[in-house]
Amino acid sequence: MNSNVHQGHKARKRFGQNFLHDDYVIDQIVDAIYPTDDFVMVEIGPGLGALTGPVCERIKKLNVVELDRDLAARLASHPFLKDKLNIHQADAMKFDFTQLREPGKKLKIFGNLPYNISTQLMFHLFEFAADVEDMHFMLQKEVVNRLAAGPGSKTYGRLSVMAQYYCQVVPVLEVGPEAFKPAPKVDSAVVKLLPYATPPYPVSDIACLSRITADAFGKRRKTIRNSLSHLFSADQLSELGLDAGARPEQLTLAQYVTLANALAQRKE
Ligand code: SAM
């Protein structure tokens, strides 16, 4: 059989479809998610239901957000799953997760994400951190490394700073390509993201942190004196206790927050 065809469905590359078929890996992920009806459960990209099925064995209701119309329709007529699913045929990158709020319940979000959009999707999901208990995602291993990276590391970048502003980042499990059909060209990993009730280093305006990290890491090889010169003079950087000759990957989250709050104060 064509390796791109799984359970009678031809995998669509443009939707990042790599379906999980390794039961051991699936069990490990479902155990890590710890599904319960105490939370609003949400799956992004249920696909053919590799995680959806085992999760639904443990709970009464699951919201799923699936972009592929055919797969959403397949789930809607699935004999065992259809009564448990709230199917949202939608683009998760544009989806307003606050519409799933229920009184007294936070959201638990999980998914084996389409790798072609995973970074952008992370940034979208961070906006809902205040409504979320935790998130478990299968991602490219390289993206999990970036989410978890600290200053000084080659993989430390804007994604690391923004993720760690909102969440505690816990890598859970590494998964090889053979666990998927079709097999992706890269290694994968599962990560757990635990949003902080109160961020350890709060910013007064998140847009300022977003802008500063974009500008600083946008010119990764430049010193912050150069990449942030339109926002801060070298003197202002030293007044904030920062080395103007530092490169963006040398600054800690706390230092980015210092810069963001200084910028926000000036705007007030
Ligand atoms: N959960 C299934 C599994 O583990 O076998 C499928 C995972 S597959 C890597 C990614 C899934 O996300 C596919 O079902 C794909 O159609 C869906 N998808 C792709 N882009 C999406 C988007 N923007 N919003 C929601 N779902 C999307």
C-alpha cells in the first residue's frame, strides 16, 4: 500500500498530515495529557483520531479543531466518537479558544501538530495562556529544543523567550519518524507547557515584549546596541543594567522584561 495512505485516507502534505500509529507512543502521550472532564478538553488536528480515540475512552466531551473538511466529516460520522466530539472545522491559527470557556473550568489543549505551522501556532496559543491549565504537543524536536532553550544556547530565540514568559516548558518524550505514517523527515518530541498563574517576570504591555524580542532576534548577529538602536540609546541600555555590546541570545527573560517595561513606561 502507498505509505501516504493510512486508514483509507491519503495524507495531505499541505495540512502537515503525519498520522501517529505507534500504540506505545500514543499511550505515553495520553497518560501525559491526563484527560479529565474537570477541564475543557481540546485537541488541535485530530486527524484520523489516533489520540482522539484513547482520550475519549477517559472523558465525556472533547472539542476538536480540524482544518481538513474530509477528516472533520469522518470524525462526525465515527460510530464511537461522534457523540463525544464537539467538532470545529476551522483553522487553529485563527481560532478563538475563549469561545470554548466553561464556568469554573480551564482548558487542557493537546495535539500532534502540523509541523509546517507549529511555531506560528505556538505564538497564537500563548495569547490564551490565562484560560489554559496545560498544553501537550507533539512537535519537531528542534522546535521543542527552541521552546526549552536558555540564554547562551544556539537554539535560544524569540520563541524561547515568549514561551518561557507565559509557561513552564517541560520536554516529555522523544519520538522517532517511524511512529508516524507517512514518516516525517525529522525527529519529533512531545512537550508540556504549563502557563503560570502569574508570570514570574510580569510585563505591563505584552506587545512591548513581543516587539523587542522580534527586533532583537530579527538581527541575531548584531549587538543589542545596533538592533534596538531605534528604541534605546547605548546610555539607556546601560542605565537599565544591560551590556549594550551583548547579542540577543545572551539576554535573559528577566532582561527582556526590563526592556519591555521601560518601553511601555515611555509610551504611557
Ligand atoms: N492527531 C492526528 C495523529 O496524531 O495522527 C493527526 C496529526 S497530523 C500531524 C496534523 C493534523 O492537523 C491533521 O489532521 C491536519 O489536517 C490538521 N491541521 C493542519 N493544519 C491545521 C490547522 N491550521 N488547524 C487545525 N488543524 C490543522
